[in-house]
Amino acid sequence: MLTKEEFKEARREAMIGENNPRWNGGNSQYPNHAELKKVRVEVLKKSKGRCEICGKPARLVHHIDGDKSNHNVNNLMAVCLKCHSTLHHDDSLIPNLGRPLKYNLICGMPIKRISETFGVCAGTIYNWLKNPEKEKWLKEQLIKS
């Protein structure tokens, strides 16, 4: 019988690389992910670990211009999970940020307004944006309206 420590180590070893259910072939959603990790620490230090929107403790950084390859310190802001989620869902909830948000850049309007336009929930719109064919159709529909 394994000890608790041996069991933990065996489980950890079994979840490394391709055995991990979250494995995606070694690709990161961020180009040059190692650079992002270094810059993230700088941004969090600069903000003293506080969310730049609400002031609560922050653990995440947000790409201001929506470009996941632009890891410049001036393009990243420290945010808490709640504010980061809001930034990617509906920019009308955070006034005076002074910059376009991710889905405004992609679709020209917040996800909330798109979902209301099509009479579906926001989750459906996110799923459409993950599918290239549906994303193309959605953008065509938005141009028409």
C-alpha cells in the first residue's frame, strides 16, 4: 500500500504532459508565454498586487489592446478575477476605462448586446466565436444589422 506522499507523487507524475486532461499539444494561447509570465510579475508588483479597476487583490493581468502577443508592460493591467471576467463580457459594466475591450474590438459591440440582438445567452455567442464558420456568419450578420 502506498503512503499518502507516494500516492500524491504518483498522481502528479500521472498528470504530466499528454496524460493531463487539459493538455493541448504543448501550445499556449499566448505567444511567448514565458515572457508573459515574467512581465506579469512586474505588472503585479507595480500595482502592489491590487486590481487596477476595483482595488481588490489581483492575480491576473489583462491585455489592454486585446493582442495576446503584445506583452509590453504598458499593455497589461493587473486585475482581479471578477473584473477580468467583466472586461471580457460587457464593457458597459466598467465605465471610463477609455479603451475598447476584447469583444468590442472583435465584433464592434459588447457580447451582452450581441446576445440580446440574437435572442440567445452570452455563452452561445462565446461558443459561436470559437467556431470559425459560426464566427464568420456572426460577423456577417452584425455588419448587416
